[in-house]
Amino acid sequence: MKAFGNSMLPILKSGSLLTFTQSTSYNIGDIVFCKVRGRYIDAHKIIKTDGGKGFLIANNHGFENGWTKTIIGKVIRAGKSIKNISLSS
């Protein structure tokens, strides 16, 4: 997935290619792909958790985007390119 915009600077730069993975648990400070306001998937930081509400997500400048229960995965790598590998043996 490709990062777009400057809301996550300096952690994520616009145009960076992001690699993510699903997890069984997510923590405060994790950068995750999640549904934002129920409309679209975006990368944001978890700033608070609540068992009933889910995860409070925000950009890296403190702007809260709201609560979500839909986390697609956690960002594990960001860079200018992703190396292609052969899957055949």
C-alpha cells in the first residue's frame, strides 16, 4: 500500500510503500491500516483503546480521527521500494 499525504510525518512520508501484517492484538502507538469513519482505509496511529469502543486513532500531529473497531493490519515496514522475490522453488 502507498502512503499519501503528510498527516503521519515524520514517521511516514507521502509516497512511501507500506508493508502491513494482520495481528491478534494491537497496542497504543501502533501504526495501523483501519477504517476511518466507516468509509475508507487509511494508515493512522492508535492513541487509546477501550474494550467497548475499540481503538481511538489519530494522525501523527494529534488530530483524532475517531473510534474504530475495524483494523486491517499493522504497518511493519515503510520505504521507497519493496523488493520483489521469486515464490517459485
